[in-house]
Amino acid sequence: MSGVGGIGGVGGVRGKGGADGVSDEGAVGDIPFGDADEAAAEAAGVSGSGEVPMVDDAGLVDADPEEPDFAARPGQLDLPRDAVADAPGSAGHPETNPTNPERWLVALDIDGTILHEDGSISDAVVDQVARLTGLGHEVMLATGRSVASTLPVLDLLGIAPTYVVCSNGAITMQRDADAPLGYRREIVETFNPGAVLRQIQAHLPNGRFAVEDADGYFRYTGDFPDAVNSIGGEAVPFDELLDIEATRVVVISPGHDMEDFLSIVETMGLHRVSYSVGWTAWLDIAPDGVNKSTSMERVRQLLGIPSSRVLAAGDGRNDIEMLTWAAVSGRAVAMGQAPDDVREVATEVTSSIHDDGLAKALATLR
């Protein structure tokens, strides 16, 4: 489903160790928009020992004003750069075979696949990811999250893949030791959101809208969470959203559940853009023809890995294209809790995230 750690280097674990209280099941929150009190309660649960500064009603804690973070996805909690402690990750599995000619490209969704609802990652998943990277396989993330809320997950897993796919494929990051965060924006897809915003507003007059630009800055209408403004966003009138060159449009509609919202979206005929419903009453809209699969195919070709040695894992509707892509010649793994339409395009269905389904799937790779 479709949500900045200390990323100063390009290999191994890059966390700065600024939060000694982070356990082996470190947490990166990814809380959808909802009641402010409920979100605050979830945030308190995510922060674990309380030693990890998180985004709250007061905004970022200890953010570096001279090196601003990329904007988060509205409704997410992002970590400041110094808030991610060294994760165990691949430190216990050195790269004994980094040039493995039989290596796999392993593309992992984050929320609902790697991360639990409370933001934790199980030890079993961390161990399997570390084992695979130690064998020389390329384990990377392909997510609907923004750059800012994706990079901390790399730290928690202890990996530094060559590429990272964010914003449902609109942004592909490439590892770069000279970049401030250890990654640079290599490929950015944009579109003009005016027509689609007008169309959606006509169907959802009470919806709330946000547009993310190529720099990761959000402009939004309505009552989006305070976290958006504190890490790179501002409230603007609806008309100001119409001419921004966008990497993504986000629509939330608190009055609808998932199926109700999906049925409304299906009536809109959004033929100019790709869209996916990531959370309850949450719609992500990307540039026309752009999704996780288009970016993953580009990455696969750049890395020179055969399509027969691709494994993709996910649980949400924004993973359908990526799973369909992987299923052609490789392995497409749907999580056990995934909706039926996600499971139907997969080549295999593993256990749910609560039963370490991802770890079980990864354990089959050698």
C-alpha cells in the first residue's frame, strides 16, 4: 500500500544513531488522515519508547533548517534525519557474493508488506532481507510513499539499493554518495493536474486535495494534517493547485469507506492519469501510464537482471500493475490480507503480514 533517515553514505547501514531507544523492530509511522485525536494516539503508539522524535501537532522535532526534508505524504509521520538508529539489517550478513550472476531483483511494497500498521518491522523480515542482500540479490523498495517517508525504511532494513521507486512510480531515486541524502532524483514524471482535479471535485465536492510537485513540496486544500505543513507543505485555495506540474495528486474523502470511494472513482473515467486507492478513502493519481511497474521495468533493464529473476511483493491495489508485471516471467507475491483483485494477479499468495508472510516468501530465494 500504499508513506529521512541519516543517509549520508551509499553502503550498509546509514542511520546516524540519533535514537538509542529504537528497537530491532524500529517504527516508521504511516498514518492515514483521520480524526486528529485518533492520529495523535496512533503516533504515540508508533513512537515506542518515546525516544524517537516524530512529527506531531507541533511539527518536526529537531529538524535541520539548513537541510530541509522532502515533503511527506499527507497524513504520514516522517522521521527527522537523526532520528533513525543503526538498524541490524545486513550488518549480520556481509555481501559475500555481491556480483552474483544469478541475483534476483526483489521489489517490496512498504505498508502492509514490510511495515505493520504500528510502523514496526518484524525481525524475521529484517533477517531475510539481510540474508538476501548478503547473497548479492538486489532488494529494493517500490512504494506509494513520498521520498521523505521511504528513505527511513531503508535504514531500518539496513539496505542501500541502487534504485528506490517512490510516489507510485512517479519518482525513481538513484544512490549517489554525493547527494545530501545519499540518493538523487534520477527520473521524475510530472503532469498538469488541472483537468483531473476539476473532474474529481465535481464528484467529491467535500473532498480534500493535495498536489506534490517535482521537489516533493505539497500544496493542499482543507484540513490536512499539521505534519504536511511542518515538513514541506502549505494550504492554498483550490484554484492554485490547478497549474502545478505534479508528480502526484492526493484526494481524501473522510465520508467514504474503501468500496464506496472506489465505486465513485470508477465513474470518473480518469483516462488521462493512472490512479490507485491506497487507503480507505485515499486516492493517489500519477502521470498518465506511470505506476510501479513502469518504473520497475526501467530499473530491471538498467540493472541487467532477467525478467525471470524478478520477485515483487505487495498487498494493495496500487501493487496490481507491479504484480502483473512480475508475474509474466517471475514471481508475484500477494500478501495474505490483500483484497481479492490483488490476489488474483499474483502467481502466489503468502501468509498475512501478521504471520510473517513476506519473510516466508523471501526465505524461498537462494
